[in-house]
Amino acid sequence: MRHKASLTYVAKPTLNEADVKAVKALEAICTAHDCAILKLELDYKFSAAQAGGVDPAHKNEFLCYDGKYLVGYAGISSFGGSEPEVAGMVGPAYRCSGIFTTLLSHVKAELSKRSVPSMLLLNDPLSKSGKAFIQTLDVDLEHAEYEMFLKLPWEIERPEAIKKGIQLRKATNQDADEVAHQNDIYFNDEAPASEETALQAGTGPDRKPAAEA
């Protein structure tokens, strides 16, 4: 376990290029260790920051350093909905040290300042450490998301399916009812997520404090 006195926490509105590089390096270590996928939205948030689309008064990026090395990260992503998404990670060698508990407390304090009552805390079910940490929280399962991949015709084991009239096109506003209908058919019943689970967590003081897994 790392000594907490050696850790430094930094909160900032956006990430610069060096920050993004460091976070991606930590992400690579964590995903290789856990065989899990992290939805950090780094490129999207960096582009938004470059375009001036981030309020400088808001802290969205929370980083933990051991000396000059980044060992923990949590980020807030907003996509125009009522609840922001929060995702993060801690390096395998630094887990069980209270790092993500501290990062999440900073996130919740920031969202409380903005009068945001809740957030979506993301976790891939394949991440055992993430699941263990979430089990210590007073949160509710909100929804599950699945990652889908398109295999091109020459990659499909049964290419004859393409020959039977299957066509792909970009969805339009006119497809909204059909999309909703298909979502109801396939996702109406709760089921384990194959890639990512979002949990609803309150940001106010009435929620039970978290303990680091």
C-alpha cells in the first residue's frame, strides 16, 4: 500500500496534451491488467476544450500523482443530458490505498457546487476491482450499455447473409420510433452488460460515504 503522504491530487477544468498522454498511458496499463474497457472520452473532451466549449470555472479532471507519475484519474463527461458521466481508474500497484475514494469525493464536491444532484458512475463488469469498489457504494443500477462492432463482408463467417438483402445506413430522425421499439424489445429486461455498466450515484451529503476497494 502506498503512503498517502506521498500522493498529490490535482483538479483542473481540462487536460492539456501532456495530461492526455499521461492518462492514456495509465489507461493502457489498467486495461491490459484488467482486460476491461474504460470510457474516458479523452479525445472528445480535449477537442471540446480546444474549441473553447468548457467552462473554466468547472473542474472536470481529477488526477492523482505519486511524485511526477500519474497513478489515478477520474473525469466528468457531459453530453447535454441531466446527469454527467464519471469514469476513472487507479494503477494496479496503487489500488487499495483510498485513491479512487478521494478522487470520487472531489468529483462529488464539484458536482454539488454545480447543484447537480446525481451522476452516472461507469464501470466495465470485467473490471473486478471496479465491481468491488462499487459494491461499497450506496448506488443503484441505472442501465447497461453494449459495445457493437461492424464486421465488413469479407470478415463475416457467413457472407451469404449480406447477399440476402441486408443493408446498413445511417439512422435519421424518422427512425426514432423504430429505434425506441427495438430498444424496448432487446433491452427492456435487465441483463449483465458485456462492456459497461452505469450506476446512478448521488452527489449530496445524504449518500453513504464510499470506502476504497
